Amino acid sequence: MNAHSRIASLKAHGDGIYDITTGLGKTLRIFICECYSFGAAEYVESTQALGRLDAIVINSAWCGYTMVAKRLTRSEKVGLFTIGGFMSALNKANLWDYLTEAEHEIFKTNGWL
């Protein structure tokens, strides 16, 4: 992540929690998770245990998250991403709004947009 042009600094706090400071000086509290399937219940448990988060990043190609969790986190202005999605979202003013093309189609089909 340090190599990303939008990241000025990265500070680890342990337990998967990081502070990422963007090039514009905004600090984001990120939880990097290696869970198999991240759903709404995992989101609620994570925020109860870890406090307010700006984004959750699923850090494994074999793992993912549910669209229900994506919709919930998005409504609370918290980003939920794979690592690739997170890197793309860093280019957005409101990173929680970022959707991949596939997610955009799912949200559109379900009337969530």
C-alpha cells in the first residue's frame, strides 16, 4: 500500500487495524480482514470490537463479502472492498461509494442505486 500514489503514510496498530494518511492529509482507519466470507454480522461484530472504521479490506483472493454487507457498510459511509477495490476507491472523494462494475450491476438490478 505504501507504493500507492494516494497514500502518504501507513501506521499499523495491530489486530488488522491501520491508519492510512492520504496525500491530501486525510487519515483513514482501516481494518484488514482475512475472513472467508464477510457479512453483515461480521461487520457489526467488527465495529463493536474495533470502533469506528472508514474501510474494511478483505485481504485474500479466496475470500469475499456479501452484497448485504456492502450495502450496509455503504449506508454507514464505510468502504468494504477487496484489496484491488480498495486501491481503486482511494481515487474517489467518498471511497465508500466505490462499486466495481459487477457490484454496480447488482445494486442497479436490486434497486439499491
